[in-house]
Amino acid sequence: MTGQDGDLVAEVTRLYAVQSHAIDDGDAEGWAATFTEDGEFASPTHGAPVRGRAALRRFAAELYRRHRAQGVRERHWVNNVSVEVRSGEVHARAYLLIVRIGADGVPVPARHVVICDRLVYVDGWRVRQRTVQVDP
């Protein structure tokens, strides 16, 4: 496997699409399932890291509930996926634009971040560790 193996990039891009649709549609179970059982999500936007699939599921469900209560919908747009294999581990990096859509249907950029993942293959690619970096 090379650093930018086309099949691997396509598989990771598909993982990100599944994640984006799941969290945007309120499918907390589906979003959490894209992480390993002991997976971790760390984002300065959301405070302390979230660890473990059950906690990830609660996090996603609460995030969706909060946005719906505010009358907004979020859309996650992942782009520029880069994948490297280092010391037998798969590391992925991508840009993520989060767009908020209010009742008027007008999309408004909410924030832009960089996601940095350590991935493992467990019945498909799963995130073991995600670190979100906010673009300054």
C-alpha cells in the first residue's frame, strides 16, 4: 500500500461520507459505529474528548437534538482527503466545512476544521482516534 493508494483513499472518503450523512441525519448509532469500540473524538469546539462507542452515540444524539431545538440543520462537507500508511497504521487528514441551514433554507458556513484520524480495519475502516483542529 502506498501513501496515496487510490483504493484506500476512496474507502476512507466513503467512510467520511457515511459519517457525515449519519451525524447530519441524527443517526447517532450509525455515526458511533464508524468508530472502534474504544474510539475517541477530540474537538476543541466540544470540550473534553469523547471516548467509547456508547459515549460517542450519546454525544451525536445530543448534538442533533440541540441543533433541532435551535431550528438549524448542520451539513458536514469533507474534502481534500489525504491518507498515509506509517508504521503499519493508517493516518488520514481532511478538511471539514460545517454549514448550518436555518428555517429559511439559507446555508451559512459555521466553521472550518481539519480532521486528523488514526484508522483501523475492523469489518471496514473505523476511526480509532480523531483529533479536530480548528483553522485559525
